[in-house]
Amino acid sequence: MMPTLPAFDSGHFGKENVVWLGTVEGLGAARDRMLQFAAKQPGAYFVFSSDSQLIVAAVDTTRLMRASESATAKGAA
């Protein structure tokens, strides 16, 4: 029997709450999925380990979105 990879939850920090986005086996896969979400919709995302009860990876692309909006606005002026 092959050992199973631990499962990790992905989530998004909303303005007033946390949004659960799903569970993925393996930390690498969970981190990749978090980055995919962040690329599609900028914001603060995390990977949570149910085993350790810790956030084990996080990214916040909010600033990138603001910088992109600012550059677009300057180009339009």
C-alpha cells in the first residue's frame, strides 16, 4: 500500500471572514493551487495544515493589483 500525502486546505482572507477554497493532497500541490488562485484574483491566500493547525504557506498579491491599476490609470492620463 502506498503512503498517502497529507491534505492541506487552501483559503482566502476576505474583508470580514476567511473563505475556504478546497483541500489538496501534498504541500507542493496546495501551494501551487494557492498561487493559481492568487494569479486569477489578487488578494491574500493561505495554505493551512489541519495536522499542525498552522498556516504553512501564504501569499498576498493585493499590492500587485494596486500597482497594476495605478500603472493603467497613469497610462490612460
